Amino acid sequence: MPKGMPRDQSIERTILHRLKIARGHLDKVIGMVEEDHYCIDVVHQSMAVQAALREADHLILKNHMQTCVADSIRKGDANDVIDEVMKIMEKK
């Protein structure tokens, strides 16, 4: 199966933007814990990290389906690539 993440520049920028948002939220969570913030506030911020990561995962998986999966299916490797995607879905 192909390795790497084929994408155009706009997709790469969008994915990186989402990941940087997640990193910013995570930095905030760490700071809040270090400063003994109210637990519920920390959980809300942690949930924002998770949401940002889910959005990044969604974009990466969509890109994968549109590029790598489509290419593998055209080459006759449908079963392998479908199994690979299904393994990811089982982890959720």
C-alpha cells in the first residue's frame, strides 16, 4: 500500500491549522492543571482538544479516501485498503 499523505497545499494547510488548534487547546489544559483551575473548566478545555483532533482526523481520513483508497481500488487492491480503513474505524 502507498505510504505518505498525498494532498494538495490547501488540504495540508487546513490539516496543520486544525492540529495547531488542538495543540493550543492542549497547552491551555496543561496550564490550567498547573494553575489548579476548576475541574469542570479543565474538562471543557480538554474536550476542545479532542474535538480539534477529531476534526483533523476527519480531514486526514477524507483525504486518504479520496487519494490512496481510490488509487488502490483502481489498481485492484480494494480488499486490502478497505480492511485498512475498517481497522481504523474499529479503534474509535
